[in-house]
Amino acid sequence: MTRFSERLRLRWLFPKPTRFLALVSLSTLHNLCKSLVGFLLSQTLPFLAMDNFFSDYLTDDLDSSPYRPHRRFLQDHDLDFAHERVYLLPYRWLVEMEGEADRREGVLYTVTCNSDSDSEISLHLRKEEERHKIGVSGRQYALVSEGVWLRTLKRYNDSNNEVKDLGSLSNAEDCLPELFPLQVKIFFSLETSSLEAKISQKENVADFYEKACDIFNSAYNPVHIWDFSGQTTQFFLNDKSGLPHDSSGQSVKEVTLELQVHGLPDSMRGNGGNEMILDRSQMECSHSGSVTMNGSTDNVAPCKTANYFRGSSCRAIRSLGLTGLQNLGNTCFMNSAIQCLAHTPKLVDFFLGDYHKEINYENPLGMNGELALAFGDLLRKLWVPRYIPIAPRTFKMKLANFAPQFSGYSQHDSQELLAFLLDGLHEDLNRVKRKPYHEVKDADGRPDEEVAEEYWRNHLARNDSIVVDLCQGQFRSTLVCPICKKVSITFDPFMYLSLPLPSTTIRTMTLTVISTDGITLPSTLTVTVPKCGTLKDLIGALITSCSLKEDETLLVAEIYKNNIFRVFENPSESLGEIRDQDKVVAYRMQKDTETTPLVVFVHERSVETCGKEGLFGIPLVTRLSNISCGYDVQREFLKIINPFMMRAKDVSDDCENNEGISKRPSEDDEWGDTTNSCAIGNDTDSIIGTDDGIHLSTDFEFHLHGMENSKIILDKPLTVTTFPRKEPPVVVVLWSDKMLKMYNTSLLDSLPEVFKSQLFTKRIQESVSIYKCLESFLKEEPLGPEDMWYCPNCKKPQQATKKLDLWRLPEILVVHLKRFSYSRYLKNKLETFVDFPINNLDLSTYVAYGNSQSTDRYELYAISCHYGGLGGGHYTAFVRYGYDKWYDFDDSRVEPVNEDTIKTPAAYVLFYRKV
């Protein structure tokens, strides 16, 4: 049992439940009938191509593709005609709308009307061998496939939009007239060896029948029909297959065409400018119950007529290509990407044409043509004049079969879907059946033009499709080894440009700079560094911001729980190791010398002060010089702590406030020399009055961390060996209550994070030009440690510098704005407003290779937008329609918008076409 029939069986056994009891009987019965018909079809006629006959009984999911890939995999191309819908339209209209590449061979028929009855029109179609003798007149019509009809209708619509934009289209030509159905029976006559057609008044509405009389009346001017669909030749082939005939020699096999005809003026006689389209040719069983097409004969049930074209054709024409897509459950990302591709020039024309001929069923990297077929079928439905949004279930099912990451109903990234879809379509439509192997050659001093052309030829030898023709360009990539200066130049293809926003290429970091000069208070500095930068970049930015002297240096350290957690010493260390929530300090000190070792002072409150020991504040770092005893340690500490000392007036005011709030009677301090904390005012005065600004009679107590008998006795001799050179010693400073009141310790407790995200406050709107994004993308930068380049000279991986240049630009330029950033610790979306041109994106200054034959200017035609955050959000699309009209495609809803409103911070993927 095939997958198609199995799915029908399951649908029949398990119909979809309905929510309301009142609708159960009708909806369930309807589904059962459709499933039963499909089930019987799959069991009895699996070898016949009968999808079209049951198109009105089966849903969109079952109508199009389950048989077709299997049938085409067998390459039974003769059966393809049975699934092509046939349309009749004015030949002059077709000639005016088609291009040189659309020229095709057709069979010409001269149509004569032999009606002896008022109730039936009898037409005789004689095949003309000398077609060059017949010019183009208003009484010529063309029989074409569905794709050609849609493509011609689209071009007609586009030309009307352009004319209307110039303000020269008259009201009479503003839209096409109404549509009407017409039943036509066609059969092959052995007597005349030609085709015969009948239009019966009984089977048509009276008004429509009268219009048909005007269309095919050949009394004044002959009527000619060009068959470009290849369908009429099947009747002649049937004559050679031994089919039964009646006594008069007429073939008993008839085909009834259900034609949707555009309304015509009152008189067709001699009118060369009429606008007549015969729409949706649909085979229907004749009275004999038999249908002949492409050599296949079988009995089928009567087919239901689809009259969705009824109503105002003005709306139909103006809504061409303005059909929405239903949201199947978090599929807005898919709808947004599809609408942008469905309005991509030349790609639409390709899929509205006979694209089946270019499907590569042998490509192991492809998907057996199923993705291209599903996308082409969906695109054609989007361009048929209609008002009902389409449910893209079949396309989503095919997509999930080959890309399981898009299965289910979770939200995804429209750019990721776009990248997969373009690559998948390319492989399904790759014209190269067997890919040759080409060895990559180095430039070896050859001109860039020669090397680039060689790379491009090798690429096209393996990749040749409509996607490559339209969407692929070429980079010039230059790598330079930092050791041997080896230069490597390659030319690589690209499908789209992923431009980083400045907020994603640079990083804002806030640090606290603490000086050891004994004068300067700590300061907070905010610097910008490359997001993928190193410690060298950070120190360079700090040196510029704080105007570092030549004999000074910076020691960068991370503070955790009031202690130094780690010291950043390697200049090539990645800044990615520093998180936004970390607290980082840069100590400004004299450059390293052999006789001045580093020492770290950490602060701890004494037990008498807070009842328990506890670290507080920012550790201080300095260099010890001329150490002889504990007093030298005390002197260095008092020097670096001196900027934190409060003025005498501040201390006195603080003491008075403390007396009125919480004064402990008869409370002695640790040294027993005072019973009131305000007595420290005398000490403060004496400290300020000293020559060097430092008073040595203080209540600090010093201990060496991690050593027995760690207390440093002030008058005891010390040597440099007491403090190891390789690892800076840590001196714990015990603060008494007296000392805590003499110094402003709040300055020591103030330590900001590297970056504090504003979660609940609205940030100032950032704005950047798309050209700045492009410059950031193309600038030279070193490779990361994980992307090392193997240097052929050094014979080992090197962290080379890389420079990209645009070399060859595609006809369709897709620009991806990298709004989503992911790191080891967080995810973020940037709401930066990117200012991008709508009508004149000029890339001429960014292209390394000047080609006078091609322009480097683009105009915008579509935008995929994302609103909201990472946790959810919603995707929509803006699409240019005509010259200056824009529409907002929001799933099923399609509404016109002003051009001024399409530039928003939600712009995510931009689609440009060459001017």
C-alpha cells in the first residue's frame, strides 16, 4: 500500500473531530465521502493519473503531490499532460506580454463555424501547415497551460500597475470584465481528420451562449487558435491507437472543457482589442461517460464545476498575487518567507512556466523534486485570482519530511527557513546531472579577474539552477598569516549577506579604574570593544579613556565576593570570558620592576565591629618598595586608602547624627583611649595636618592570608622574601569601628557590573545605516581561536586576519540583518533601527571588481519582519506591488500600506532586485 493510500485509509477511519455537536453529522459525512473516493481511487486506479478529475472532492493536501513525485520518479512524462490545465486567451495579448525567452512552437488551427441550428454552435478546427501566411489579428486566440496563463496574466497586471503609476491608464482599461463559464465539447472526426467542437445552448447560460456566438463567429473574419499546450495533438495520436468509432466515423471519445471566460464587449466582430481569457480548463465527462486525454481512457464520475471566478473581475485582477496564507500554528515565519519569494521577479515567472522540465530527480543532494513541486504548486495558487487565503499544509508536510527541524508547530527563524528553502530548491532544480571534480588552485600571483572567473566556472560546472542564476554572488576572501605573511586569496559563492548590526559587532563594557597614587578616587569608565575582541583591545580602550602615562600600566582583575577571583594577563585572551554580570576592576599602577612586588589588600570588619568577621569593599593593589618592617606595609596601605578619608567636618557631622540616634553609654573602643566615637575628630585633624597627609597612628590590623602567625607586627623587621614574587600576597586588613567612621567605605562598596541590561526601562532608539552594517561585515578582522587557518608555509594552524570583498553581485540580493545574538550565557534580540534605502541601494563603492556591463544599484521589493522578543514574536512581510504600492502580508490578512511605514526596527530580511 502506498503512502498516499495509507493516509487516505487513516483519514477514512479517523475523521477529524468537530467542536460543536450540531456540525458533527455534516462535516463528518463530508470528510468520509471525500476520503472514501480517494481510498477507492488509490486502490483501483493507482497506475492512472487521475488527480485532476477528483480535484473537487479531495482537499489540497490530497490533490496535488502524493502521486506526482512517484509518477515522475518513474519518468512517465507522457502522463504529465493529463495534469496540465488548459487556458484560452487572446493571442495578441500573449505576444505582447511574453518575452523572447518565452517563444515556443505551437500548432495553428483555423476555426470555422458550421452552425445550422440556433441551439448549438458547431466548430471545425483545421490544422494549418503554412503558419507564416497568417498574421496577428484580433480574432486569434492561444491555447496555453496554466503556468503560461498565470504568467501572462501577471505580466498584464504588472504592466497595468506601471501605467497606472504614470497616470495614463483610462478608466475603461482599468480592469478586465466579468467572468462567465462556458461548456465546450471537443472530439476528433475521422471523416474530416480534424477536430470538431460543439457548444450547446442547453448546457450553457443563455447570455454566455450568445457571447460564445460572438467569439467564434467566422462570418466576417476568420478565427484562428494557436495550441501551445500540446493537448490537441493527443486527439491525433488517439486515432492511431485503434480506438472504437461510431458508424459515421466520428470518435466516440469526447472531452468537455469547463471554461471560465472573461466577459467581452457587446460586439466581437472585427474587434482586435478585446480582452478575453478562458480560465481553468477542467475536463468533464461527456454524455457517453468516457474521457480521452493523452492516450488514456477511463470512465469517471461527473466532475464538479469550480466557479470561484464569479463576481467582479476588477477585484480579481487587482488581487492577483495578493492572496494570504493561513497560519497553521506558529507558521508565520514560513508565511513571511514564502510571500517574499512569491513576489521575487523571474523566480515567479520560472515557477509559473514549465519548471517541471528542469527538476533533477537524480541529484542525491536534492529531494527527488518534491520540494520544488510543492513550492511551485503553492506559488501558482498564490497567483491565481482568488479571495480565500490558502492553507499551505502540503508544502509544510513536504518541508518537514526533508527538514525535521521545521516539523511540528514551534516558532522558527524565517531566515533559517529561507536558507534551507533556497538551497533545497537549487538542488531539486540543478541542471547538472553529474558534478565534475575540480581541484582548487591557488592564485600564485595571477590577476584576480582570471582567478575569480576560474572559480566561478568551476562553481557553475557543479551548480547551475534558477536559484544560482538569480540569487548567488561571489566574495573575494583574503587571508594573511600573522607569522610568515603568506597571502591566500579565494573566491567563494554566497546566497545572501548576513550583516551584523553595530550592537552585535561591538560590546559596551563598564569597569572601575583604581589608582595607586594616593590622590585619585576610583572612577567608572565605559568603553566599547569588539565583541569578539581580546584583552589587548580592552586595555587599549582603557588606556585611551584614562590617558595612561608611559610609566604606568593596568592590571585587569575580576572581583568576586570582595576578593580577586582571577587576573587577566594574557593579551590574546578572549573577552567572551568576561560575562555581563561580572565585576571587573582595572588597577592603575607603576610598571613592573624587580624590586617592587605586588601586594593585595582585602578589607575585613573586626569581630568587635559587626559581631563576626566579614570581607567588604574592593580589594586594593599596590607595589611595595623599601620594605623593612610592618610600618612600611601600613604606610603603603594608608597611602592608597587616603583618597577615601572623609573630611573633619563630615566626620563631626556624622558623629553628631550618631549621638542623637544610637549612642552606647560607657562604650570603650578597642584601644581604650576614648569612650565616645566623636573623639576621633582629633585624630582626623592630626592626620590632615601631617606633612605627607598620612598619620601612622591608626587602628588598622594587618594579617598575611594563608600563613600561621599571620599578624604583621608593625615594629618587627620584614624582608622582600616574606612576600612571594610569583603570586601576589594577600594582606587582610581588619577595620575597627573607629576606622570605618574615618573613611568613606561606601566608595569601596560601589562596584558596577560589566553591563547592566535595561529590562524595564525603555532604551533610546538606536539607529544605524545599512552601509555601516556592510562596512562592519567587510572589515578586516582576526580569525577566532576556533577558526584557525592552516598556513601552507608554516605547516600549522595560524590565527590569520581575514578580509572579505564583494566581487560579483547577484540579480536578487537577500540581506539578512543579524538581530538575534547567541552566546554561552544569554540570548538577545537587537531592536536597532536600520536605515536602508528603498529605491537606490548603491553598492558600487563596495565592489572590488568593476564591471561596466552590470549595474550595482538595487531597489527594495520585499521585507520579512519580526516583531517581539526571542520567546515568541510574530513574523509578517511587506511586499512591493507595482511601481510604488506596498502591501502588508500578515498571514491571512493582506492590506495596503504607505511606503513611509515599511521602515521599522522589525525589518529582519531585506530583498533587493537590480535596477
